[in-house]
Amino acid sequence: MNPRLLRRPATVVLPLSTVLALTTVVGTADAAAPTRHHHPDRARVVSTSTLPDTGLGAFSNRLLPGTVGEDRGVDLGGIGSDLYPAERRGEYWTVTDRGPNGQIEVGKEKRRTFPVPGFNPAIVKIRTVGGRVQVLRSIPLTTAGGKPVTGLPNQAGRDEAPYNYNATKPLPYNPNGLDTEGLVRDRDGSFWLVDEYGPSLVHVSAHGRVLARHVPKGLKLTGAGYPVIESLPSVLLKRKVNRGFEGLALLPGGDLVLGLQSPLLNPGKAAGEGSRTTRLLRFSPRKNKVTAEYAYRFDAVGVVEPGQTKTSELKLSALVALGGDRLLVQERTDKSARLYEVRLRPANDILNSRWESATSPSLEQLGDPAAAGVPVLSKRLVVDLNTVKGVPGKIEGIAVEGSSTLVLLNDNDFGMTDGPKAFDARGRLVDSGIETTLVRVRLPRPVR
């Protein structure tokens, strides 16, 4: 791999309290409202850096010796699940997801494969040097006793059954397993992460030990090697498989905002697959509970990704705190992304209302939630990344740098693809060729 060296202008990392003064507006939360663009074509990529190849086994065994016996030719990747400014200018905390995984269809069954089942999710600090992404530090996630949590599913009947690389042998479930996504670092040096399995909110020490995992009421997860607290609304038990919590933001006052990647299957699959309404939750670490909930309305899928017709392809990935009650929210498919600002006003709170959980029709069944009286969050378009040449697909990590620059990091899925051809006859990965790539995008004018 020969990353292109680009000269990067001097930058300043802004604190989370940075206030964005946005210049483009989507009038209401519904995509039917007209959108006014302000020169989106002037946003441009000013630097591109890629992660050099490092064998996943070598990476993992340096952190937790003996955890990976065979990495099947998979390189370190998947670190783009989130991006959070570190203490020094130009450095960032990132996090891997659960590790290399794919799907293979066996008969009429789609089986979830884990070709490197010993892989353990890790928090990774990075910076860019020329055209390279340099790993500065890695922190493995462990149980209270220091054992690997792994990325394996937790519960039979709720999570997908895990299989080996070619879907011929079942693997054991692990109640400690985490499918980590969003990440922030708190003032005391500890980390908060969100997970797709529970879905859950995970508090982790500065050294990577899980201090507590907050899950929905009624999940009944047993056997974990760390405290499990049923503090989240039970309606979250209706999360779509592999579409639990994805985004996480730390507000200036210390509260957290958690974003569901996709609409809940509420009351069932048909409602969730066809819905464009997902949820944000506000969590107080001081009170250890959810204090507010908000309905977030996606644009139509054809607006987010022109030509796409499957509503179920819509995902909410990144959340970034912008100061006060404002958030940057990413709507995406695997190929396209748009960034919006929302304000978390008390009038938009649906916690403990008829829309929070069981009602008929449910929040997810409403074709026009606002018309039905739901106080949907209004939003403002910041940038349509579809118009910016050089931005990779599947952006999941986003940060703000300087006065007018976005920092974007993709999830390359460890070079994995789905299907029986993901590995050759020797059981070695046929790499997708997609690199872990960090790009800086200069917006047409300052954003504060």
C-alpha cells in the first residue's frame, strides 16, 4: 500500500462546546420539505490518509497475548466506528467494532460468520502523518477481571448465531461480547461507548475495563464478567438485529446522547423496515438513567442516496455535540451521507409519552409523525457529502477540526465481504481492497 502524501495545513481541534453557525436549512424534519443548498459543491477534501497494513493477529496479541491464533490474513481495520478528539491537537480516539464478520447463505439461512473469533474490540488513538494514519495507543476492552470481552453475540434467540469463517461450525455465544460503535471520552479519562447487541451503553475505565453496561429493562443478560444494569427503556428490546445504538455524543454539561442506528421493529418487522423515524436518548451518568427521548426523522432514502429505493438502508451513525443543546447528526447508507444539526429542546421530549413505547399506531408505524402530533426534531442541513469528491463510503466517525473542517473516518469492515468467496481455498481472506481512510473536508465557509 502506497498512501499518497499530502501536505496538511495547520489545524486546531475544537472543544465539544464549539458552536456551529450553519448556513443551509431543511425547513422541517420531514424530507418532503424543500431543501435550500448553499454552494455545497464548494466543500472539498483537503487531505487523505490511510492506515498501513498490520496483521490482526499481531495487533491483538500485543494487547492480549494468545487471543488470536489464526487471523486468516485479515489486517487491522474497522477502527472507524467513531472518532473523538483526544487531548492533543490532531489526535483522535477511535474504536473498533466487534471484529471481522460477514454473512454466508446456507440453504435458506443467512449465517453470521466470525473468521477471527478471538478478536477483542479495542479503543485506538490515532493521528495522521502525511498520508498515513498512525496508531499511537491501543486499549483492549476487558471484563472486571481483566479477561477479553470479545465481539461475539450475547444471547441465543435474540442475537444472530455465530459461526466460523465458512459458516460450517457454530461458535459459542459470549455474554461479555460487545459490538462497539460510538465513543466519547469523559473528563475523568474514562470512556463511554454504545453497543449494538443490547443495545447498551457501556462505561469503561481509562485502562479498558468495563465498569458498567446499561441495557434495556427486561433483557435478562446473565453471566457477564462486569455489572449489567437494566436502566434503559424496555422498548429498546425491539431493536433490529445489528442495528442497535450507533451514535454517541457527550454534551457540555456531562449528559450523553445515544442514537439508534435504525427504527425499532415496533410493533414488528414490517413497521421497522418501512419506517423513517428513529430515536435519540439523553442519559444522565449522574442519575444513571435516561432523562429524555426524541424522535428523529430521516430524509427519504432517495434523497440520502440518489437512486436507492430501500428505506431499510437508512442508518444513523455519528453524533457530535456542538455546544448547548445542539448536535451534528449523520444520516447515511453504505454509499452516501448527509450531516444535519438538531436542537434537543424540552418541547421535543417524548419520554413517558404515548409515543415512547406501546401505542397503536406506534411511532414507527406513522407515515407522517409530525402530522400525528409527535414533536419530531427539526433539523438543518450542514453538508451533503455526496457532493464532495474523494469522500469514501461508509463514513462512521466524524469530528470538527479548526473553524471550517470536518474530519471523517470510514469503517472498512476489516476488508471483509459477504458470501462464500470472502475466503480462498486455503481459508485466507480475499481482501476487498477498501482501506481505512481519514479525510479532512474543508467547508465553503467557517462553521462557527
